[in-house]
Amino acid sequence: MEVCYQLPVLPLDRPVPKHVLSRRGAISFSSSSSLFGAPDPRQLSQRRGAISYDSSDQTALYIRMLGACVVFKQLFARDVRVRSQVGFEPERRSSHPYLCIDFRTLHTRLGCGSTSASSDPERRVHRLLSFQRYLHSSRLLRGVPQQIPLHILDEDYTGQARCMLEKVGNWNFDIFLFDRLTNGNSLITLTFHLLNQYGLVELFQLDMVKLWRFLVMVQEDYHSDNPYHNAVHAADVTQAMYCYLREPMLAKSLTSKDILLGLLAAATHDLDHPGVNQPFLIKTDHYLATLYRNTSVLENHHWKSAVGLLRETGLFSHLPAEDRLNMERDLGSLILATDISRQNDYLSRFRLHLDQENLCMSTASHRHFVLQMALKCADICNPCRPWELSKQWSEKVTEEFFQQGDIEKKHKLEVSPLCDREMNTVGNIQIGFMTYVAEPLFAEWARFCDTRLSQTMLGHMGLNKASWGGLQQEPAPVSEEAEPSTACADTGDAATAPSDGSTATTAGGTSSKEIPQGSRES
């Protein structure tokens, strides 16, 4: 959400009038630094916000307060525009950034092109970023408030958002509405609320500043320009995971550590997803495919990215080293389970346990396996949501597939299954995904948890499948010759299954969770 205000241009030697400032925030400057001068990092660490600059735009001043970024930008010396948005995305980033990304260590020097700036060593900012944060390189001097209020919602929406949080355990929870009410901060707000509700912050003695910084950085590292694999999807999976954690079979057996890992894994399971799938990375010789030897490429990247943020923020730094390593390892085990290319392995093992009735929830390894299955269900639960929500997710994931197909056509690559917008429809993709991927998984989950929720999910999936079938027959926008090939694509794709986060909408072929960001253009 973006809001622009027109503010009068003021000389730099005059203070900003009070009426210019928003009533919801205030900007304070040290008397030792000018408005457009280089801020002293020591001063920034003592204030509730931070000031930084975008090296690509000499006219912009960034002031970060409580996780939000306010941009003062002078245009042609005539007016000033203020843009407020959480997790500011650089405007210079192209719609398909994978063509130029290499995730190397970042050293940013300010004032490029300006003789005065380049000649002043004090106006140079260096920040060592973990490799997965290279996409956000323009966000320097990330300010973190020293004191964080427990309420993190805008006052105009606090009542409505809090009302929704009271019903966060309902399966018909509208994550799209919640994201609007929280001004695009659904992942931060929801995860923070759930951790607090379970008492995990106090139990594990998590530092509030570190926790807040971690959640902000997690949300920022989801690519907002992805139609599907973005922070809203992560928030939706986290909410679904919470619903499963409340199921009697899990609620009476899981430990606090299990719950903490489950929520963190749900929030980070698609971290830094570029919007394309694993086959795309492999055929473009992306360095991530080489790094992880073409095996669970995206899932490994999501896991390592999450570990990088945990270490960067020091969220678990107060725990013994062995406990930290165990937490990171278990987190990775959960995230790696979302690789849909391994769907049959997990499903066969789950079915065998149910047939032999030997799942023992008092055993740590069995509890962890059930958490893996719960996260797999949460990741692809979109077909099980009410039609109004499921339809939106289906359209979003399909559009992400089609965008990848457009890129492949542009660079004369073979178009991946389900990614050709001229040969596939949303309905065909969804029906195939439900038939070959979602229905077998949720049928076994219903055997394990035969509850009202599991029956509700199966009921919604049946209705949604019928609705897509009806829509396919009505307009018949696709030519008759294209339909058979599409059906075949759905069947074949189910075998290779959509990669990890394709939830609900990916039709079982090219993994939903596969990321765009190939390292070469052709």
C-alpha cells in the first residue's frame, strides 16, 4: 500500500513545521547532523529510528522508524513527496531481477556521481550482508527501535485487526483482509501474535528487539512482486499451521520447542523465493542449483536464508551453542519437507505409519515427522479454503507460473509445464493439482486427525474442484485441441509435483515453490 502526500519545499536551514509532520509519527534529528548530512551511526543507534540514503538517487532521504520506511524525495526542487511503506523495495529493481543477481557481499558507497560526496570518506557506508539479502541492497543502516510496543498496528485499524486475531484459529480466516488491515504487515503481526499467545517469547527468553528485527527482516526478504510466493502466502501458511497445531492429536503432545519450530518454519518456509521453480534454475545453470547439486534447491535456499537471519539478528544467541545448532537443523528438516518433488516419499511413510498404527507422539522423532506433514499440508492448503479465498490463491499461483513461461519464451528457453498461458487455464491446473497432489495428502491427514477441521477441508476441496470444473465447461475459452494436452500436463506434473510453496494453485507439475532468478539470460 502506498500513500503519497504533497509537502511544501523548505530551505534546509529552516525547521520543519509541526503541521507538516503526520500525527502518527515524528522525526527527530541530532543537532550535530544536518538534514542531508551523513548520519553518525552511534547517534542512530540511540534513537528510535535510522536515516539512510539510496546510492542510486541523490535526492532521497530514508528515515526508518519502528520497521517502517519514510522517504522524503525532492523532485526538481519543486515539491517533496512522502512515501510510507514497510519493507521498502528499491524502485530500480526490475520485474524479473534474476537476470542480474549474484548475491555477493555488498559494499555500497554513497554519493556516486557527486564529486563532493565521493571525496568525503565519511559519507561512505559499508554493510556486510548475508548473500540472500543482496536484492535489498539499497536499504542501508537498517534502524531497529530500542523499545518496541506490544501493539504494532496503526491506531485506525487496531480494533479491526485485533478482532480478526481473536478468531485467528478459524479456518475461514481471510488473510487478504488481515494484510490490508495491518498495512501490509500480516506476516509480522500474525507471527508475533502467535508466539506471544503461546508464551514462547517469555518461555525461551527471546529478546523483543531481536525478535522484532528478525520478523521485519523475514517479511522484507519475501519478494512483494511475486504474485504468489510472497509474505502474504507465508502468513497464510503460518495461520494454517496454527490451526493444525490446535488439533487434539498435536495440542496434547507437542512441546513448546515443537510449536516454536513449527511457527518459525511456516513463516520462513519460502524465504527469498524468486518466483520461478527448480527446473528453471537447473536449466539456466543458476549457481544455487550448482550449490545444492540440483536437489531441493529452493528449500535448501529458504532454510539457509532463515538460518542467516537467525544468526544476523542473534535471536537464539543466548542459548547454548549445541541448542542453537539443533534448532537450526530441525528448522531445516521442516522446511526441506515442503519439497513437493519428495511428496510421494513423505506420503508413503505417513500412510505406512497409519496402516501399522505405530505413530507414538511421545517420541521426539515421531512428533517431528507429524510436524513435517502438518507443514506440508499448510503449504498446499489453498484448495481446502473456502471458494472466495481459494480462487484468489489459484489465480495468483497460476499467474506466477505464466510469468515464468513468459520469461522462458522471451529468452528462447523451453517453456516449463503449466507455465504456458496459451496452453493452460487456471481451472485445468487446479483440477490436476487437487487430483494428484492435494487430495491424497489431505485424505491421509484426515485419517490421522479425524476432526471437524479435516472434514471441513476435504469438503471445501470437493466443492472447489467442482466449481473449477463448472467454470471450465461454461466459457470454454481454451480450444478443444489444447485441452487434451493440458490434461496430460496436469497428470505428468503431478508426478514431479510443484515445488514447495505452490500451495493450492500449483497444479502438481512444476513445483510451486520453485524460484525464478536464473543466473544467465539465455
